[in-house]
Amino acid sequence: MYNLKLPNFEGPFDLLLYFIKRDELNIYDIPIAKITEEFLKYIRLMEQFDLELAGEFLVMAATLMYIKTQMLLPQEALEDGSEPEDPRTQLVERLLEYKRYKEAAYNLRECEDSQRYVLYRKIFDEDKRNAAESQKYNYANATLFDLMRAVHNALSKKIEVADHRHIVNIFPVSVEETSTRLLGELRTKKRIEFGKYIAEFSRPVIVVTFLALLDLLRNEKINLYQDEPFDEIIISERAA
């Protein structure tokens, strides 16, 4: 089981903001039925990969279901004649607050990155090369949800033929071996397109590769990028 806390993946509010940004939704007028369906779909996807679900994800799922129920019920006017509070109000306020903190953290990280190669003394050649390499590409960070969607799409295309002989196949592949092999390839290729990399893999190997990527991300050994939103995911080795 993996308990994940990645740079661009913290919890259920990240997932909600991801949906809002992806579908260009109005954060003040969230289509609660649509976003609840998407949220539950990703929870089922995480269960398919046998990832341990944190309690806050289940609480958020319950909260969304409750809000959806409240919006389906007829709303009666209050005694003073005013309209009752929108059931989404508290969720929107929490999302906006979370979004402000997330943007502030992002701005601080940008400041840190902009100063990363600014040295007042003893600028090393390796730092110059790393800085020049990072300027070659204009990437947007890929999220864990982008990676999960790519893996899900790959698994959907791999339709295994049913074998009624009940033969147990042992696949000689492990997360550790896959991580080592991937890092070795990154040292020669620098960039690997995820879709092409797993195109010829079987379903078990795709799942193991996914877990290996999570392990490498957790240990801050690789980066995931996209040229454009929903574009191919690029894997690159993180500079030491």
C-alpha cells in the first residue's frame, strides 16, 4: 500500500480543483452532480490500482453526496422571506481558501526555482548545464490524476483473452527492478513518452510500471510533464 503525498497531489480538494480547471467550470456555480460523478469515478479508479484511500477522500465523497441530495430536495423560503443558503456555499468557500493557499505555495516555489541557479560566487559548470537544459522545453506540470488517466486508458486497450485452463502465470517483474530499469533508460534518453513506453506492455507490467513511477515520484527521482494540458506525459530524471 502507498500513502502518497506528491508535490502536485495533496488530497480531495486538489482533485476537485483539478476537475474545475480541466472542465473550465465556474467555481462559484459548481455542477455538483457532474463533479460528484467524476469524484466517485476516480475513487473507484484508485481502488482498482489497490491504492489506500485516505479518510478525507471518503469524507469528501460523502459531503458531495449530501450536497447533491440537498439540491434535489425542494427548498422552502425562510421566515423572513429570504432564499435559503445554497448547499454548495460552504464547499465553495473552503475550495476558494484552499486555492488561495495553493497559489501562494506555488508562487513561493516559483521564487525558489527562479533563485535556484543564482549564485553570487562559484557558479559551477554543472549548474549552468542544468539551467540551460531546463530552458529547452516549456512544460506544464502533469498531475497524478493525469498519470492515472493515462494508465487507465492503456489498461482499457489491453483486453486479455480469457484462459479457462486456470493456469497461474508468474510475471518476473517487480517495482524495484522496473524503477531501476526506468532510471537507467532516462540517463541515456533524458525524456521518455509514457504512452509509447508502455504501449507493448501487458496489463500486469503496466500496473507495476505505474507503481514504480509513484515510488520514483515519492522519492523525488523523476519529474512528470506535459507540453499541453491532456497531452502526452513526459518522464524525465530529476536533477540531483
